[in-house]
Amino acid sequence: MKFEPKILGFLCNWCSYAGADLAGVSRIQYPTNIRVIRVMCSGRVDPSFVADAFIHGIDGVIVLGCHLGDCHYLTGNYEAEIKMKALSKLLGLVNFSNRMRLDWVSAAEGNKFAQIVSEFTNHIQKLGPSPMKEKQKEAQITDSLQAVKNVLEDSRLRGLIARQRELVTEENVYGEQITVEKFENLIDEVVRNEFIRHKIIIKIKEKGKSVPTIANEIGIKASEVLEHIVVLRARGLVDVSEINEEIPTFISILGG
Ligand code: FES
């Protein structure tokens, strides 16, 4: 039987939703796999909504907004672009980045809306069902996607994303300006480090574990886990739960 993916679409009220409406009244054919959530602006789509959709077994997520320069709120779609770029980097760490698409559809582009939905549905059909649907992998992938969601809800990455335009276009008090490339490198670093830290927190949410055990479960070096544990302890998120034969075990204090 042909795989029929579940696609979730976030459509901005002023352009893309109207474009979808036009496709409907013009009787333009497109796959019925998409379920639509109308938002006031593509900038309203919090990246954690997308992670949440994947946690709940959605096969693909599409975010559609007004063309750049046409946002009803002036800069909402520029903000969406920045957020989705950071989200894509995070989803890349769990092999979900190719299950998400951001695009622009105006109120007059019913055909374009239908074309994007058809292309994306075909693309997800070729990729196959979400790995969340594989029973043996489900727990492991849920943990990874939950870590992605936690990073997206964490003020560290959010603060950086929110200040991107200001940081790369304005000089700081020392007269320095961050280049786009430098900023991207910074985001890459934060994304990777915070993802591992949230994975560690999830692994030790219920039971204290030693550094080698955590390293083994996450698949990274013990020395790297130790560095992250030091940071998490300094933030007051992790503490020693017990010491057995001089080997400490660590536990999350806030329960992730
Ligand atoms: S109102 Fe459509 S993207 Fe902002």
C-alpha cells in the first residue's frame, strides 16, 4: 500500500492561507495529506512547534509565509527565515532537517501553493515514514527530538536568534560588528553544545549515571561529557547523586 504521509502546514493568515484558499476555490488539485494551522504570520511559528510535531509522529512540516518584503508585520518572515535556519541545523543533528520546508506563497499564488504541497508530499513519500514510527528506534528518537525541543525553548539559543539582525548589522560598544559567517559559526557551536547538554539532562533525568555510562549512551567521548557536566553543574542543572568506589554518578536536578 502506498505510504500516505501526514504533513502539517503552518500558513500565514495574510498571504499563504489566502493562497491555499484560492487553490481551493479555483479547484486546483493537490494532495490531501496536508493539515493546516493558520497563524497570523510565519514569524509566529515557534521552531519548538515543529519539533513537537515531529515528536507526535508527523512525517513532514511546511511553513509558508508572505514573500520577503511583503510581510503584513514588515519583518515577520525575515524572523521566520532566521528561526527556521537555526531549527534546520538542530534537526540536522537528528536527521530530520529534510522533513521540513520554509517557502513563500502570496494570496494570488494558488497554483504555487498546490505545486509546493505536491512537491513536498512526493519528497516525504520518497523519504518514507518518520523514524518515530519504527518501534525499535522510537525511544531513542523521542529523546533526541525532545532534546531538540528543549534547546529551542532554552533562552540561550532564543536570545541569540532574536539578536541576529542587530548583531550582524550594528556595531557593538567597541565599534565592532560580527560578520554573518562568524555569527553562523557561533550558532553552529551553540546548537551542537546545547543539544548534547539537553541530551545529557534527559539521560540522567530519573537516575544518576556515571560519565562513561552517559558517554556510551549518547555516543560521544567521556572527556566531552565531563566538560558538559561541568557547565551543567555551574548552571545548577546537574549535581552528584552518589559516589561509588570513587566514581561519581550525576543526576539532573530540575528533571530536564
Ligand atoms: S504576515 Fe505573512 S509572513 Fe508575516
